[in-house]
Amino acid sequence: MSKNKTERARLSVSRRQRSTPFTPRIETLGVSDYSIVNHTILPKGFGRSVEEDYWHLREHVQMWDVSCQRQVEIKGPDAALLLQRMTPRDLRDVQPGQCMYAPIIDEHAGMLNDPVILILDYDHFWLSIADSDLLLWTKGLAVAYGLNVEIDEPDVSPLAVQGPRADDLVAKVFGDAVRSIRFFKFEKLDFDGHELVVARTGYSRQGGFEIYLNDSSLGLALWDALWDAGENLNVAPGSPNLIERVEGGLLSYGNEMTRKNNPIECGLGHFCSYASELDYIGKEALSRIHLQGPQRIIRGVRFDGDKTPACANTWKLTVDDEFAGQITTAIWSPRFNQNVALGMLEQAYWNPGQVVNVHCADGSVRDGFVTELPMQP
């Protein structure tokens, strides 16, 4: 038996599992964990506990290498037509400078992705995607419809700056113009003679920006400029925090939702339009679900007991021994002093306040209750 049995295996990165323009700095700062999203490494830890990282994010400022949010670029005369066919969100009145969260669905109204769309121009869009190969779906549709568009994955790597001191940090590098950028809007600002998209977006509820680096050769210079500017702001490297994500009701494609789920049961119905003049894939199926009503919906769940074990697979929820739904993500919350979770609840049991039993991976059954999202203490 190997003497190194307890040592953790290392991830072997190749061209199929890509590093990022910021990886050298991430490695220097002591990254301890990686995940893979869109064939790209995503730093997941820096030696701090999830709880320590949670409090730091809520109180200070962090820099996240989220280059794994790859861009699907659509441009050309038929770009807007193709994009509208991909999503039930009404995009007819969009303006350059906007960011639009939009479900992407298939012919059965199944979720394929939930990107943030950046409106670069009326015929030029970036889809900042979750973890699925949306590029292939997009190219296939363009060919099938015979549309005049160019589709590519450009050299664009987002760097997120998140936390209550994010404005102070980003303003030191890009100027005070960043303070006037409104939520889900972006500006093109200068960095070292290059124009970068700076958007007030990000995968946390603490506020901040995503900076879309469009030239990998500038990665280290951008990181260093922001890092040095944050010296007096208690800046730290970080990544999307699981506690903060669950409390905030931020969904993760592949965890909370898959192709088997539709936008309505994912709580995204308010992003969907059924206007007769809109033509999008899956409209008939989604309209039918809208008229009939969903059979299940994503809710929060809070439950008692010791700190929960990792939720690597779904956990069953019951009420009086009847199936009530399933937990998809769970974690201990130091702010609520309770376990918090996201789950898909069946119609009869989804009302906030509903008492449920949580069947955890360790065999324990915990008492809990259903909550709205985002959760309130």
C-alpha cells in the first residue's frame, strides 16, 4: 500500500482543461482547490475555511478568477434574431451597455444555460455562460436556420471584484467613473491603453464588478494593478462562496437546475415572455407549463442539527413520510447558526414555513422548514 495514500490527488491541466491569464498569481497566492467549469480551472479555495471566506467577502473585498465564465460571441446582421430564438426573455428593447440575465431553453423548455448577455451593440453580443457547451448549440442553430452571423469563443476572461469595498478598489485602477455604473450595466474603460468592459455584475449579493479582460497577455498586469491598489483595503483572493450563494438564492446550473428543469420551476418565470410576436425555441412547451402551472419550484430550506456533511448528491425531503422534494446544495451558515440549503420542492409542500424532514447523506433526518429566496435572518 502506498505511503502517500492520504495525500490529495492533483489536477492535471492540459489544453482540454485550460488554465487562465491569472493562474500564475493564483498559484503564488496559495490556491488550495480547483474545480472545472467550461473546460477551464476555477479556483475554489485559498486555505481559509468556507466560513472565514464568507465573513471576509461580506466585510472587505475579494478578487476572483472567474475566467471559466467563457463567452459565446454572436455578431452580424442576424445576431439579434438568433439570440431571441434562443431565449424566452424579450430582448427587443435592449440597448448597448446593458447586461441581461436570460434562460436559454431547448424545444421542451428544458434549461440549457443561464448566461448574462452583454449587449455590446445592436448586432454584437457576448453570452457569459454557465457550465454547458452553449457554443455548440448556438453554432448548430445558426447553421440550421441559415443565419448571417459569426459565432466564436473570443479571448475574454472575466475577473470579478466582489465585496463592500469593491467600488473603492476598482476606482483606484479605472477611475471614479466606475462608481456611476448602474446595476447590470457596463462601461468600456481604459486600462494600459486597452479598452475593457467593466460591468456591475457578479456571482454574489455583496456587490461589485466583473472586468472582461479581452487580451490574455494583459492578465498579470491587470491582476497586479488591482492587487496593489487593494493593499489598504484588506483585499484577498477568493471565489464564489457557497454559504453566501445559498443564502442569496443564487442558482448554479448543473446543481440546482439541469436540462430536465424549465425556467418557471427554477424561479425564472419573470424573465420569460409569451408575447405572440416573439418566436423562440421551446415557446409552445413553455407556454403550456405557464398555463398549467409548475409542479415544483426552487425554494430555500433551513434545518437544524450539526454542521451538514457535503451534499455531493441530492438529499430527499419528506413530509409525513411522503416525498416532498430534494435538496441540491447545503451548507452551514454561521450568520443563521443553522444549516441552509437550496432545493426543488413539490407543489403541495413549497409554501414558506412548511415543515419538512431532511434526509442527509450521513443517515440522519433533520427537522427543517421551507423559506423564500433570498433568505432573511
